[in-house]
Amino acid sequence: MSKVAILQSNYIPWKGYFDIISAADEFIIYDDMQFTKRDWRNRNLIKTPQGAKWITVPVKVKGKFDQSIKNTEIDGCDWKEQHWKAISLNYKKSKFFKELSHQLEELYSVDYQYISELNRTFISFICNYLEINTKISNSWDYSLSDGKTERLVDLCRQAGATEYISGPAAKDYIEPNCFSDAGIQLTWFDYSGYPEYPQLWGEFVHGVTILDLLFNCGKDSKKYMRFVK
């Protein structure tokens, strides 16, 4: 059995993203897809005393907005200092901030040209911290066929998958018969049932960057996740 998951890269994703990575034998970053505005590709939420707040990486959008995620360039570098300042200000009182702050601050000192490059760097750092050993590939490591579902099936075939793990949002467009016809099991990942963990700033919020969990729980973060052990 070989399990594959395929998702577009996000900026410092939430905990569920890393659970999908951990549940798979290979995780394919699907950044050949079109970049979409006001999405998770270049922004995420942090917890503050005023509630969940966005931190957004500015990007260059060209023409009629027909560009892939992998070709989307970051616009300027002032955002790095702003993001690190916002993260530090709101998490410096968390139990494990000092444990992680030095390495994270170093990541914010790097010059990134493309949003995919930035996202992959942070995803790899967090996987390493959580000891997630899943193979991470890029969609452009493979040949890409036409058709939304057909392309996913073909990527799974090329990766030698017997099972495809999909996020539930893809139910809107995936054609399950394409997977069954190819002899590949389609499994829908379930994001429900996550336990709450010690969190700063009032009412608990699940859908924030995983940094919130890591700063508050450190290596014990695994206890509050589904597939990270």
C-alpha cells in the first residue's frame, strides 16, 4: 500500500495540513495550479488579544491573473520584519516561544523570490520539528495530464499510489469513478474532532497557523493532532 496526498502549498498552514502530510507516504505540492487571491497560498491567521488576525505576504499579480502558484513572485521584503514582529508580539508569552523563535527568525531573514519557495521552506521546517518523515515532492517533478480529476489520478499512478488522500473541499469537483476505474482507493480526510489545547487570548480558535499550536505546546503538539505521532 502506498498513500499519496496532493495539495497546493499554503503559507505556514494550520495543523490539519500537516496531519494530511503525515497520513501519506508521499505528499505532492500542487503548485502548478493557478494562484488565487484572498486564499491560503500567501496568508494565514495568528491568534491575538483582538482575535484571529491575518498576516499576508504581498505578491506580484500579472495581467488577467492567469499565473500558477509556482510562478507567483513575492513583492518586496518589508513584510518579513512585519510578520516576525506580529508573531513575536502575540506569542512571546507562550510556553515554547523561546524554543522555536531563533530558528523561525532565521527563516524570516532569508530572501525568497517565489511564494512556493517560501511555503516549502516553512512546511519543511515544521515537518522536521514534528518528525514527519513523509516524502515531499513537487507536481512539476511529474508529467501533468489534462482534466482536474484525471490529472490527480495520473499523478497518483506515476507516484505508485494505491490510495489517494484528499481534503474534503475537493468533493466539489473530484469524480470518484476516475479513481475506482484506476484501482486507486479514494479516502476523504476528516478534519473534525480535533481536541482543544492550551491557547492564549480568550476563546479557542482551531483554524489558525500551526505556529499557534507549536508555540503553546512544543513537542507535545503531537498529542493534539490526528496522524502525527
